[in-house]
Amino acid sequence: MEELRLVLLYVHLIGFALLLGGAATQYLSGRLRINPAMLWGSVIQLLTGVGLAAPLRGGEDEEPAPAKLAVKAVIALMIFAMVFFSRKRADVNRGHFLAIGGLTLVNAAVAIFWR
Ligand code: HEM
């Protein structure tokens, strides 16, 4: 089980890199649109997040708080919806784009600081 959790966490961090890195690169290019790295990153975060939310730690005290997981799931679903339904648009609003990056940073902060 520990091996599975570590593999899921590894892929979860790759998804995070794709989502945040895709958004940062796109933002710095000056053209605000959804790129494939952002789309795949948001999908990977949802899939690996659900896997990591499973009781893989062999002990109730070791599992993350259900409220933390619920908050992360809601934020990740918001990110996915904002990425998925705008993926074909040539340009998206600045607020929409920054919200995707901002919510990604919020979800990483929830992961790290909510203990
Ligand atoms: C955009 C979406 C997401 C981002 C940016 C994100 C970010 C992160 C980061 C940076 C970590 C590593 C922190 C650490 O190891 O202490 C992490 C771990 C974790 N994430 Fe996410 N996450 C996202 C979505 C989700 C979702 C949807 C879930 C499930 C509801 C989830 C559940 C977890 C769990 C359980 C861990 C801890 C893994 C462990 O140590 O066993 N994440 N996340």
C-alpha cells in the first residue's frame, strides 16, 4: 500500500507541475488561453487525488482529515471545470485565467498547511 501511495503522490506532483507550469508559461507568453499541459494537469490532479484520498496509510490517525479532502476536491473540480469548458477558446478573460492559477496555489497550500 505504501508503494501505491508513493506512486500516486509522485504522479500527483507531476500533475501539479503540469497545471501550474502550464499556466505560468502561458501567462508569461502574453496570450491567455488554456493549453494542453493545464488540461492534462487538471485531469491528473483529480484522478490521483481521488486515489490518494483512499485509506492507504494503515491507521486512522494517519489519514488526512475528511474536511481537507472535501475542500481539495471542490477546488480541483472548480479548476477542472474552468479549464475543460474553456479549452477551445482562442482567449479567456484575465480574471478567469488568474483564478485557475490562484486556485491551484490555494489547493497546494491546503495540501501543505492543513495538518
Ligand atoms: C489542482 C488540484 C490539486 C493540487 C494543486 C494539489 C496539490 C498537492 C500537493 C502539492 C501535494 C503534496 C503535499 C504533501 O505531500 O504533503 C498534495 C498531496 C495530496 N493531495 Fe493534492 N492537490 C490537488 C488535488 C487533490 C484532490 C482532488 C485530492 C483528493 C480529494 C487530493 C488529495 C491529496 C492527498 C490525500 C495528498 C497527500 C498525499 C500523502 O501524503 O499521502 N489532492 N496535493
